[in-house]
Amino acid sequence: MKRFCSQYLFSLACLYLLSCANMVQAVEAGMPNPPASPTVVKLGVFLADIIDMDEVEEAFQAEIILIAEWKDPRLAFDARAYGSDYKLFQGEFQFNEVYNGWWPQLLIVNEIGSGDINALRITVHSDGTVRYKDQRSVTFETPMALHPFPFDVQTLQASIIAFGEYSDSVRLVVDEQVLGATEEYAEVNQKVNIAQWNLLNLDMREDVADFRYYGTKKAFSEINLTITLERKPSNMVWKIMFPLILLVSLMWAVFWMDIQNLADRLNIAFIGILTIVAYQFLLDGNMPRISYFTLTDAVLLYSFVFMCLCIYESLLVNSLCKRGRREAAERIDRIVKWAFPVVYALGLALNYVYFQSV
């Protein structure tokens, strides 16, 4: 019995020592300090696909590949003795449980939600060079300039920092090779573009910002990612704006109707006004609650005013006719037959020029 108890106690002691060793190893392996002050991390963003653009929420969703590279001499090893020039860690399990080196926790500041990391890979080379890659689906929240909608060009922003690391410990710099790869990929692969949008440019620049994550105002190194997209306006032009302009021009048929036929004139004009109101409700459901006018809003309001002027003109000529001034009423009708189209077209052109310059 004593022998059994002694063996039992010996086994417990071994398990305790083993657990302590594992705890020490876990402490040593988990989150070591950066290898230098500062550690220079080359960062590249490969834009694989733009999934969605949401003007109402002022957000866009994209598939990106983050590629980071830094030097950590503490991870250097003898390639000949190991049998390979690099060590490979793939997937979240190996990254979390096997890899024991330092890495920058890359945070996209204006990301909505946590995002999904679809693939993860770390390569440690024999000279201590570490290369990190992950592919993730992210949703960015960014303000949009919609003044010239639907002829707008959007410059979408994303800021990336090494979370928890000030600029004196980690400095992010742009990896130009990755940036060039995205531009080449976008030129030959139309998958990057989504419906109604063309990718014009992808740019990255190094910057410094301050975030009070720890209550102290201190500089963080960050990379600003800029994605420039141009809207294809043909869908909006042919489905909304062109029918609207055609509808307004049809309302001018009242100027060819008999001056005394006021009821028919007003019926046609009011039908046009109600149609424009319906257009307004249609656009409101597809636009954010912005505090400024877009080009489309201005065209709707401008068309609404012209519809109302048709009503006022019909009332005026009918009133003149009732007072025995039919010749003057007919002269007004002849003038507005040509004045309304010219002024309307000129106003549309001025609106376009103005909102393109805002």
C-alpha cells in the first residue's frame, strides 16, 4: 500500500512539474516583444475582389489579402540542420498553438464587425525573415461624396495599424511590390469590379496617427489604403433620368392644347407632378440620409418646378382669355413652346457642371 501511494505521489509530482514546464513555455511562447525598436514591418494589401457597395450605409465589402514582412533574428535557425530554408505554419491551429514568435496584430480601424479570416499562413526563413499572409472578408465604413450622383467617383479609405504597438516599437511601411501586383491583377481580371463600378486606382501611404486606446495620447504608425471607384451611370441615366426628362418634355404638350381647355391641361400637368413625387420616393430608398443635394435630387426638383410652371402658365393664359385678351394668351403660349425646352436643357447642363465641380 505504501509503495502504491509513493508511486501515486511520484506520478502527481511529475504531472505537476510537466504542467509547470508547459506553463513556462506558454508564457515564453505567447506574445514576445518586438525584435527591435522600432521593428519595421513592410505591409501590402492585395485587393482580390470588391463584393458590395452600400451607399445607404456608406460602406463597402471587399476580399483582401494582407501581406506583412519583418525581420526577427530570434527566430533564425540552421537551414542545413533543419533540412529546409524555411518553416511553414498554416491555418489558425498552427498559428495559435505552434508558432511562438512575435507578430503585429494588424487592425483595420474603420472595419465594421470582426470580419472573417479565410486563410492564414506564416513563413519563417532561416535568416529570421518572417512573412505573414491572411485572406479576409472585411466591411469598411467610409464617408462617400455623392454630390455628382450618378456621375460620381468615390475615394474609399481604410486605415491599418499594428494594434497595441506605438510607432516607437513598430513602424509600418508600404510594400510597393504587393501594391503593383493588385494594379496588374485589376487590369487583366474584371472580377475586381462590381456592377455599376470600375476600379480606377489603389494606393497606400505611410502615416502617423494617435489613438487613445490606453488613455495616453501617443503616435501610432499606420497605413492608409485608398480605393478609387468610378460609378457606371448608364443604369441610372437610362432607367430614371432619361424617362424623367422625357416625361417633362411630354408635359409641354399642354402648350399646343386649346387655351380654354383648362381641365385637360391641369390633368396632364398634375399627372406629371405625381410621377416626379413617385421618382423621389424611389431614390430616397436607395440613398443615405445625407444633408446635401445630389445631382439627381437637383434634376428632380428642377423638373418638379417646371411641372408647376406649366400649371401656372395654363392658369394665366386661361385667365387672359376669359378677360378678352386671347391674342396675348396665344402669344404667351407661342413663347413658352420654345422657351421652356431651351431653359430646361440649359438648367440641366448648368446643374451637371456645378455638381461635377463640388
